[in-house]
Amino acid sequence: MFTKRSTQGRSDSMSSKYRAGKSTSRSKRSFREQTVSQRRLEKDEKLNSPPVVNNSTSSVITICVGREQRLFAAHEDVLCVSPFFATCCRGQFLESHPKRINLPDEQPEILSGVLEYLYKGDYHPRLLHNRRRDTWELEEDEMDIDGRSKETVFHDASGNVVLKDTAIYCAAEKYGLPELKRLALRKQGLQTGIQCSTILSSARYAYANTPDTESRLRAHYLALIIRSRATFKRSGTMQMEMEKGGKLFFDLFVAMCNHMDDITTASKSPFTR
């Protein structure tokens, strides 16, 4: 899906200092480094490779989603990549005729992203590799018809705007798609300029829709709030959220205490000047 970056150090390996009969240890080391780097890139690209082939000929399943009962269609073998949908297709929730799965508590925008991933290996906005900088970036986003960024969705049940990547991460947790979780978490790390209210509502959503044993997404939000503490100190939204309490803010309190302990320990170290 993505173009692999060109091999670094090629011009060096062909330069005169390697043709002059000197030790080739540096070139061997460079080759090993290139190999490791290439394998790492291939692993990253595998993250976005489609889980299944798109030319499926299996039966089509209708999925009824949300309060408005929006209808989606997907091939059975594509859906069965997910253990959750595989169980549905075996008949636990599936009506005999027509083949239909009901998801009244799901958000249509989120299921759309999940299906897009199952067919294409990614979802909008896509993760792109910048070959020149050798970095990963999100494609430029557009506003929806209501003027909201497509990086966020309005969650009906909570009545709040949350990051789409957070909602998709939670859906991937529910549907048993670990690679989609990795992709969604990586995209969240690339998000910038997020409003305090969106960060807090997304953090609450993450806590409400993941088990207590889940750590990566929750840790992401705790670290984000701590890094942005100067902004949050001036936020009226943060004050109101703190007054509501909950496990999120207990974890945040513990994380900040640990952060301060680390700073204190470092300042007392005899090696610190």
C-alpha cells in the first residue's frame, strides 16, 4: 500500500573508499543497519496491509447500525476476520433469512471505518509515509458538512465529540482486531491541535469502553494530559471534569505523583548537577 523508502548509504557503498581495498567492516555494518531498518519499515507497512483479499465471492451480510438503523453490507469472509463477527455469522446473533446483524449501540461512522480497514487495510484519514523525511503522517483532513473535522465523531450515547481514532480503537478492542488497535493508536500519536474538551471527552470514552486491564490507550491519554498540563491548568473544562471525578482522574493523580517523584529523585541524584 505504501512505497518503501530507498536504501540509505548506497552512494557511500559505491564510493572510492570502499573500492580501494580497505576494510569492509563499515560497509557490512551499514548493510546490517539497512537490513534492520528495512525490516522495521516492512513491519510498519504490514500494519496497513489489507487483512483479506477484496475480490471475495462469499455471501453478503447486512449490518444494521445505530439508532437510525443505517444499513451496511460486507462479505462474510471479510467480516469473519473479526472473532466477534465470526461468532455472529455462526448464528448466535444472526437471523436465518435474510443474513443480518444488528448493532444498535454502534456508531455508523465507526463501523464504516472498521469495514474500510477490513477491506483496504486503513481508514480515513489514511496513514501516509513521507519518503523524503522518512516519517509517518496523516493525510490532510477535510471538514464534514457540519463544519466538524473528520478526525472527530459525535458519540450519541455520551453526547460528546470524541476522536475518531479513539472510538475506532475501542471498536477494535470489542471486535478483536489487534492490528487495527495498533493503527488507531499510532494515528492518535500524530494528532495535533486537539481542543482540551475533546481530549477529556475522548479520555473518558476510552476509560468507559476499554477493560481495566487495557493500558496502552489509557496511558496515551494520561501522558498527553501531563505533557499539556500548563494548558489544562488554565482550562475551565478541566476543572469541571475534575469535579466529576472517576477512575480517569484517580489514574491521572497517580501518574502525576509518579512524575513528580521521578523529578525529585533525579534532582537528588549525586550524578545530577
